Amino acid sequence: MLTDPAPHNSDLAGFRESDRMTTLDLPENDGLTAIARSIETAMKDEQTANARRACADFVRIASQFYEVPDCNVRVLAARPLKVREQWTMELFGDYAPETMVIRVWMRTAVRKEITSFGTFLEHAVP
């Protein structure tokens, strides 16, 4: 997994505090669990539009619970694959803070198979 480098100076304390977190509170109702099941079903049925809607619902509810700004989710087809002389990198998902857009891919780069649900969810809601 590629991540941004640690910030310099004034932002470093917040970064380190966040990096030490090992648990995360979840909403007490089963809303996120139910939506996660909807995402899994949409993926198994290869319904991109349904997966996109369920991901948007998941992010909206999580954003409200954590009191952070909501962002858009784009569910795309096959992931990009970058091949260099000595290495290969497959992008699973990303987030662009400047546009507040999460992008995730439903299919693997090489075989074009549906991504495993756990991998997809991990990148759809970072």
C-alpha cells in the first residue's frame, strides 16, 4: 500500500496521533453492516450502479457519524496496472483530497475478475 509521506513540522503531531490509533468507534446501529452487505451483493451480481449507490450511502453515514465532510465515490471497472522493468503495481483504490473523491475498481487488473469484497471495502471506505 502506498501512502503519503509524514507531514513536516506543525502537522506531524496530528499525524503521529492518528498513526497510533488501533481501534475505531462504530455507530451502534447496524446501518453500516447492512450497507456493507448491499455492497457485497452488488459486487457478486456485478451491478456497478448498485455498488456505487451503496458505497455512497456507506460514506455518507460514516461521514455523519465521524462528523467529517462527505465525499463522492466512483466505482470503476478494471483497476489500472502499472508495469515497469522490475516491478508491477496494481492500484486498488485512491482518494483525492483536493476533489474529495474516492475511486475504487470492481475488477482485477489482469484477469478482470470481480475484486474480493474485503479488498474492495477496505479501499472504498478508507
